Amino acid sequence: MPDPISWGFAWPYLLTALVGGYLLGSIPFGLVLTRLSGLDDLRKIGSRSIGATNVLRTGRKDLAVLTVLLDGGKGAAAAGIAWYFGGPDPMLVAGLGAVLGHNFPVWLRFRGGKGVATSIAVLLAVAWPAGIALCATWLLVAAVTRYSSLAALVSFVLSPAYAWFLIGDLQRVEFAALLAALVVLRHRANIQRLLRGEESKIGSSAKSGTNNE
């Protein structure tokens, strides 16, 4: 890896990292996989999102798992490539770009997923102790409540605290907080359904599901 770039000449590198991360993150793997498999358009079933939870509602667990891996992989790849060529600051910017690309892909008129898998992978790439703690929290909340959306909200809201106690780097704490804010923003409708007791649980059908992604 080259030496970290000087902030006096940083903006071209940071802009390249942001755009590159966005373009990589905007690949709608859930939509591509289900279309290639001859399934219905994800944007017309369940939550109408392109994420893995909505893919699961098609009944294809294999495609849902593959969607999680690919959506996470694009986030980790964006951060990793940027780190290799530019250092820690482009890594964070590219990771953010990947999440924004997944959430607001230009190819789909900026109507994308909710960024959970991509955000988790990015946090694992840039602050792995906090990322592992987040994953453990997600699994625990999901196992107890069977609400994917609630698991995402709780785990991401706690992630800045995890970054603070496990890493202690203010930049990564702020980055975790930014990812958490995006996750909460994308789950506004889910929060309202949770409060009304109308949120569907993991494994619900395409007809009844309006859960996380």
C-alpha cells in the first residue's frame, strides 16, 4: 500500500474513491439474481426493496444468501481497493460511496435497498472489532424477536459505542455513526410498522412481507 495521501492533494483521490465506491455499490445484485432466475421483479413484491430479505420472500434461500454475500462483498471490496491505492481516508469515503450506491442506485432511479448487508461489510472492513460486535448484536436481536429490521436498527445504533470502546478512534466512531444514521433513515417506514405492531417477521411470505430489505 502506498503512503497515505497528503490532504493538500486529497480531493481528486477522495472524489475518485467516492464515485468508484458508489458505482460498485449501485450494482443491484438481488434484482439481477432474481431476474436471471426467472422470478418476479423484486420491486413489485414484499417490501419492494432489492435486498436479501426481500429475495428470501421469493422462496429462494440460496439466492438470498448469495445476495447477502454479494451486497456485502461490494462494500468490502470498495473499501479494500481504496485502502490499497489511497490509504485510510479514501477507504472510508469509498465505503460510504458503496452504501450510498446500494441505497440510491442511479440505474434504478435512486430506489435501492436499505444498505444493511453493505454497511455491515463496510464496517467490518474499516473497523472489524466494531463490525463483529454489530454482527453478534444483529444475530441476537433477530433470534429473539425475528424482526430483521429491529435487529438492524439496534445493532447499528449501538455500533458507534462499539467503535469507541473497542477501537477508540474518533474518525471510525463518526463513520459508524454516519452508517447508523443512514440505516435509520432507510428504515423509517419499518420503525412506524414496529410501533404499530404491523412489522412482518423473518420468513414471512412475499404477500405479507414489508420487513427490512
